[in-house]
Amino acid sequence: MSVSLSEKPNAEQVPRETSAATAINGKYLPPPQDGDGKLWVRTSALIEVSSQKLYEAWRNVESAPLWQEELTSVTATGPMTSHWVMNPGDGSSTIEWDAEVLADEPGKRIAWRSVGGDFDQAGEIIFEAAPSGEGTIATILQEYRMGKLASAFKTFVGRNPKQAAIENLRHFKAYMETGEIPRVQGQPHGPRGFVGSQKESLYGEKIATPPAKKLEAS
């Protein structure tokens, strides 16, 4: 079982103290370097949707399986807590964890961390008006405290954690802009050879695309 980030003596309080949007002279600072059992990723996307709508969609944690890969379910267990279940699709195994929201700034920022289970991570998403005045820049800074479990995660979901975060933001953008996510499953093509097979594995083309179907009104 994973241990809450706050209970680790050397843990940095990233979601509490820093911002994915930290910049100097108009340029983003580089994300922290990987090391000491930690993996970091920061990625951004221009989404042609208002920051408030993006915030509302992201904050609705139970809708996350619509656009996040491999998620079976997310259940809100309280105003700031939730339970997450990930499954690779063949039903052979699952990863489960609990999460809590650390910072909640409507229309601007959400920060979170895991507090127990099989997946030890923390992160935040920032919503900022695009420089053009149209759309929103969504920026994620995510930290994975997985150590040797990083390779196990890659085996389980078919991507390393960094690539998974990047792909999920792409899915979120497509979902919010069009209500659907482009998918490669089922598209015909001939033999791809060694290089093509490597790209297929690298980019996770065999990973099922999230359904991106609107939730029914309850």
C-alpha cells in the first residue's frame, strides 16, 4: 500500500507550495528533475473552452473515466475525497487508490494527491486565459512517487506515467471541445514493420480510447 505524500519525511509539498504556471520573465520554469524515486511531467494544451467550464469538468471527478485512459470508475467519497479504480481492460488486475483535493480555486486551479492505495502521486492543473484572448491554456504539473513501481505501472497500462499524463490532457482537450475523442482502434492498415510496431507500443495505440460519452443526468 502506498503512503500519503505528506507522511514521507522528504516529501516536497508541491501542490501546496508551487504552481504549474510558475514563470519568470514570461517563461515557464522547467519542471523538477526526475530522481530519488520521483517522476515529473508538465504539459499544456490550448483548449477552446472557457476556464470555468474546464474547471467544472475536471472538478467533477466521477466523469474522469470519460477521458482518462484505463479508468474503470471514480467515486466521490466526500466533498474533497474520492476513490479511483484503474483496469487495463482484460479484467486481470486493478490498481486502486484514494485521493484528496488540496487546493480548489474555481475557474483557476485544482491540486490533489493520493492518500493511500497502489498509486502514489500528486499534481495540479492551472487554467489561464490564452494570450490571444480566446480559449484557455490548461497546464498540468504531476509528480509520481513510484520508484520501482514505475515499470510495473508501464507494464500494467502500456505507457509510462509521463506519457499517460500527456495523452490524458489531449483526451480532455478533445472531449471538452468536441464531446468525443479521436480513436485509432479498428482503423485498417497493413503490416507496420519493426519501426511501426515500436511506435505503436510507444504511443499506446493498443490502449482503449476513453468513451467520452456525456454522463446521463441523474
